[in-house]
Amino acid sequence: MSVKGRPVGIVLAAGASSRMGAPKALLEADGVTFVARLVETLRQGGCASVVVVVAADSGTVASEVVRCGARLVVNPGGRGGQIGSLRAALDFLGKLDEPPAAIVFTPVDNPAVTSDTVGRLIEGWRASRALIVMPRHGEERGHPVLADMTIANEFLSPGLEEGARTVVRRDPARVLEVPVDDAATVDDIDTPRRYRDRFGGGHE
């Protein structure tokens, strides 16, 4: 599918999941794995395609990514944390014959975000041409985050002490906040307790 003029979704799923004790990408949210649900949400929201960054090119997480038809990108061992994984995705996209116009990225632990939220971010970007578009739920900013590819190199710069947040917070004038009713934008599922509370998961 052509990505000309359309964003590509990125799911960051290379973390060690040390607090969860199991790969978050493979946990189930209403009968669907976190990663599969996010891939479908990004597609339905308007992304031309979806890239999922994982820690290894084999194993159950990689197999699940292939099963749901996303593009697999490997950040070996999850090095560099989420910003390292985002950089791996950007490196991959930068080598495409037809790079995307923007990216919509999210960690895998925000699985219940709605496709309507993704669509509203894309609509806001198209209408305003803001370089960064973020959802705001109540008083909090959340995920996914849309970034225009004209600033992609900023995420590749060394010395980002807070990772992608350093870029996002660099210039408030270029950030568009989109108010949403989607509480999942600020609901990180990163511990067994949070998983049980949100989805009734039995993992300890």
C-alpha cells in the first residue's frame, strides 16, 4: 500500500517487560494480543501501514507481529529503550523508496487506544500541519504521538535525556494537542496489577 501523504504507525514492543514478568506484546486485551490490537487500531485509524519494533527476529513476539501482517523491525535486545526502538523504526522507514509523511508511534502498553483517537490525530495534523500532534485526556498528554517526518532527524540526535519527550517538549509552539475522551491514551499497562485491573488478566 502506498504511504505517500499518509502516516505509518509504529508500535514499540522491544522492552524487557521486567515489571510485568511476561512480554506485554503477547498479553491479551479482550481476547486479542496487545500488539495485534494496536496494529489493527493504527490501520483503522488511517495509517498506511504499521511497523512493530521487537527485540529479536525470532520467537513468539516476532511470530505474532508477522501473523498480524505488520512490518517487523528488530532493535537487538531492546537496546537504548524506547528511543532506541523509535530510532530503529525511523532508520527502516528512511530507507524506503517512498518514506511516509508522518509517523504515529506508541508503546505496546497502551493497547486499548481507539482508532477514532488515531484518526483525530491524523485529521489534526492534516488540517494544521503541526509538526507534533498529541492526544490530551483531562490534564494529561498521552499516546499515540504523531510526528511529521520533517523533524524525524531530531529523534535520531544523541543526548535526548528524556527520549522522545525531549523532542516533544523542545518547542511548545509546534505541538498540537487534540482533546479526546479516550482514557486509554494515558493508561499504561506495565504491571500485573494494572493488567488485572484493566482486563482481568490472571498473570502474576
